[in-house]
Amino acid sequence: MWKANLILNNVVPGPALDARNHAGRSVSLSLLGNGLAGTAGTAAVLYTFNSTAPVVGFIRLALGAIALLLLAPFFGGRVKKIPRLLTRPGIWIMAITSASYQGFFFAAIERSGVATAALITTGCIPVSAGLVGWLVLRERLSSVWFISTGIAISGLVVASIGELKTNDASGILFAVAAGTGIGGYLNAAKVEIRAGGHPMQLPGVAFLLGSLGLFIVVRNDLVQVQWNSEAILLALYLGVITMGLANAMQILGLRGIAPGVAATMMLADPVTAALLGILVLNETVTINGLIGLGLVVVGLIMQGVSPNQPTEKIRKSGRHRAH
């Protein structure tokens, strides 16, 4: 798990320093949240969950929602504000994209394979989040973002050489839809955070709505799940830790960074998964894999030490302002 350390030597204290400190904390929270999310695959391999991938996605959403909504009051969340969230367009965008991601991504895997689906989906997230944030929210992105994101995505491509394939071109479209949806999710969350939304209640309500929609799709498979102590513990870990806690950290991190930057930080997820695969699952890694992983890490470090904040300038010129 990678953490970015903000370098602040020889900087005069003032508003710019405060903004940079805030951005650095936001980057660290985003990296930590995405690092936790990256442990999901390893946990699922070590402790078998005898069900289909969409069912696992539903369980993650549902348990993540329940955990966030139960914990929110202990961290300043007010239950009486939850009904108001249902009137917010951003919440419904977050709900739709979080649920549709499960279907699109797993459909992409079935048609194009894991490597191709993961590469296209992950690569589309920072690109779509950055473009939407720039065009809709007027979140300006620095040259560092373009360079670091380009390096990180190039690393994903290099690491995937030799594994890429597709049996059905529609798999590529599904992967693009999955990644683009998460880009929309991040921008919708940014809008709601600016409007004063609570970092636990926002994803909690969104995941709850999303899981209700996904339940219609998986209800028949759900009753066939064989529940035992191992399955229950795995479900709790996947839902509470890799979905609930991880997303709360990501949303909290959005307070100080642009959606495009937060999306680049999401590349910590495949880095964590790859490292755990090598260290815990004893998976072999090719030279291409090592080079690619190194490039992703370089991109994350570049973005981490330069989190793209003219934050205060962005807020003054943007269409949405913090309340």
C-alpha cells in the first residue's frame, strides 16, 4: 500500500500552505482507501465465497451501505438528513453508477477476459473523471496530472502485455462503460461533498439504493449462497472494510482534491492487488509486470507529491461552491 508524503520544505505559512496540507491529507486518505479496496481480490481467493461475481458485488454494496449508515452518527452524521439526500441528483448518479459498475465490469470480464477488462476499466476511470470534472465542474487539471496519469496508465498497459485478449468486442464497450461510470460517480460525489454531504452518509445511501436495484438482478442466485462462518467473515470484510471504510476514505479525500486526481489515486487498487498477489498468493510476475508496476507507482508518487491544488482558486471559479 502506497502512501504519498507531501514535501513542504521552505514554504512560507499561509493560505497556500494550508490548502497544500489539506490536499496532501486528501491524497493520503484516497491512497489508503484505494489500498484497502485492492485487498478484496486477495481475500476472495484466500477465503472462497461460493457464489457468482454479481452476487458478491451485491453483498459488498449492501453490507458497505449498512456499515456506513450505522457508523455515520458516531462521526457527526445526522439521521434526519438522510431523507433529504434522496432528493439530490448526485446521490442517484452515485447509486446508479456504483450498481451498474458491477454488471458492466463482470460482463466485460466474461467477454474480454480479466486482463483486458481490468486494463480498459481502470484506464478509463481517471480519464473520464478528469474530463467530466474539467468540463462540468471546472476543476482545472495541472500538467502534472496529465503526465503522472499518462505514466500510470502506460504502466498498466505494459503490465498487461501478453495477457490482453478479447473474444467479443462488446466486452470492450462494457469495460469503457464501467470505467466511465466510476468517473461520473466521483464527480457526483464531489458535488455532494461541496454541498455539505457527510462522507459516510453519501456513499452509504448511494450503495443502499444501488444494492436495492442490483437485488432484482441477483435475487435468484442469492438464495443459493451457502452461508458458513468463513463465508460470513469474508462477506463482512468485503462489505465493511473494502467497500464501506475504503469508500468513506475516498469520499473524505475528495474534499481537498479534484475528481481527476482522486481517480488517478484509484490506480493504487491494482498496485495493491498485484503486490498482494506476489507476496501472499505466490503469483509469478514477468519483467513486463515489474516494469508496468513500477511505472504505476511512479505516476502515483508524482501525483501524490503534487496534488494539483490551486484548490482555493478552483472553488472560486467553479460552478459549485462549498457551503
